Amino acid sequence: QVQVVETGGGLVQPGGSLRLSCAASGSINSIYAMGWFRQGAGNQRELVARINSLGTTNYADSVKGRFTISRDNAKNTVYLQMNSLKPEDTAVYYCNVQTRPQSIGSWGQGTQVTVSS
């Protein structure tokens, strides 16, 4: 069983920055991919950014050029650096950890990000 814990959310003004962290622990032989998803009020959960074991990344169009995902394999940790934040980035951000391809993965409890003046 894999445990996933996100940290780093909070309140920030438009144009500001936040860095989210996600640490995975438990029964982990290897991690295939780690990703960040978000769910705003009244919206479905959507992919924000994802990075696999080869370091290949993909981003939602809405965050390209503003968000950067990175990974520390030794610590089983993934980060999401969020710059130039907009009010529409307000959401609960969830981390997902896959230990093998095409698996559902394990989810964290989520961390709230609020962008408001």
C-alpha cells in the first residue's frame, strides 16, 4: 500500500507563486509516474502535470509556461512550482502516484490553493 501526502497549498495573490510537494511512502518498489491533478468548485478533477520515470513531462494547456513539475526519485517526491498564478487556478490539488503503467494509482488527501486578492 502506498501513502501519498501533499503539502504547500495556501492563499496567494494573483501573479504570485506557490510550490507544492508530494511525498510517497509505503510498499514501493519503484514509481512509474507521479502527477498533479486539481478540482475546482463545481468542476471535474483534471490533470495539471505529470512526470514519468524517464523524466518525460506533460502539462495541461492552461498551465504551460507557468507551472513546472519536477521529481526527486531518491525521496519519492514530486514538486509543482506554480508561477504567475491566476484566480482560475484556485482548486484542491491532488497528487497521484502510479507504481506501474495503466494503474489507477494512489491519491493524496489534497491541498487547497486559493488565488485571490
